[in-house]
Amino acid sequence: MRFFLALSLGALAGCPAPVSETPDRDAGFVPVDAGCPVRCPAGQELCGCECVYVESDREHCGTCDNACEPGGNDNHVGWTCNQGECSCNTQDEPSLCDGSETSTCCNDRFLGVACFDLTSSLDHCGECSNTCDQFVLHPPKGESNPGVSDHCESSVCVCGDLDHACGGTLQSTCCMDDVGGTADPATARCANLLSGGSETETNENDCGDCNIKCPADVGAPNGDRCRNGQCVCGPGTPEVPAVPCPAGQICCGTGDVAACAPVGSCG
């Protein structure tokens, strides 16, 4: 009995320690940290403790931790993962933005997700969804002109040939003259629709809206001056208030001696 036990202990003492085999990737196994055993099916990659399709996974596109994120000032190239590359759409053929300011992925209100030039895009000026197309040459009846800007230039929304946008308020509205049915950028101004003037002019050419003039001459149809967005006639005293002339009357005289009178009665 002692001989058998000694022989058994001797045999054990001469055996090498067991070897832990780690199957390779070709066998469908991936070596992982202890406590996170994962076998990834063919066509998937192990990212952390998760098996993912790197050909289509938005958080691990093409390789682990390569996330496809929305565009903007951070200039990402796409929102979705298509064939292992960040894409700006979900079609079979990826639309690839290069991530620069002139090729950034944005979600457009009309076109959907696509690449845009942030230096000149009306709807994505300087950053995604920053729109500049708020100028209206002839707004619908009863609606005012929002008048902020009319185009994007060097990533900045501007009004006509000005180097800036207007405030989009009654005191600062983007206005331009109508030349043959087209807005003339050379005449751009930030108009004060309450007074009719602008930030650089004291005329009364934009009263209540762009290009509504209050002519300072005898026979003005509504009035010869702009007050609170209306062309009015009269000195504005308790005896002769400044009001728009009613239908069938015109403003006779100018300034403090002006008064509304029937058409044809001005001396």
C-alpha cells in the first residue's frame, strides 16, 4: 500500500500543470477579461462585453468605439453606420460627409438627413438647423415680414449686402427694395417699422412693413408721416389728432398743418 501511494505521488509530481487553452478568433471565440466570457457569432466583433455588427452598429462603426453622431459645430460625418462607415443616410449607397464645415451631416426639414455646406446653406448656416430664409419680399396679406436675414454668407446669416442679420423685430426688420419682383440686396436695410426709418436712414419708407412709404407731400393717400407703424395725417394735437386718412380722403398739407380732406379738395 505504501509503495502504491508513493508511486502515485511520484507520478503526479512529474506531470506538468494543466494548460488553459484560449480558442482563437477563427474558431468563433474571442479572448476576454475574466468575468466576461463571450462567444461572438460569425460576422460580429467583441466590443467590451458586447458582440456587435461593426458593419452597421452606430456606436461601433467599422471598429469598436467609432461612434456615428449628429452633425453640427463638432463636424461629425454621419448619423448612421452603413457598410462599416459613418453615413448621412440609411440607403444602400452611403452618403459620406467629410466632416468639414463645407460637408457636415444635418437633418434637414425638407430633404431629411444629408450633407450640407455650413458656410452657405440657408437652413444650416454655421451650424445645423440655423436657418436664414426668414426674409419675405411680399408677405401674405395680414402677415408681417419676420425680416431677420435672407442668405448665409461665410457661415453667418446676413440681410442683403449688409454684413449682419437684423433683429427680426418691429424695430429691426430686414427690408429690401422690390426691383422687377426681386429683392435688391444693394438696398438692404434693418428697418424700424414703427417709425418707417432704418438704422442708418431717417426716412419713412418702411412704415408697418417693408416698402410702405408715407410720402411727405400734399395729397398723400393715408398720411405724410409714420407713427407706430401707420401712415398718419395731422399734427397730433387734441384738436387735430394724427390718424390715417379714411377711404375717400387724402392728406392735405404737410407736417403740423396737414389734415385729412376729401379727394380733390386740397388747395
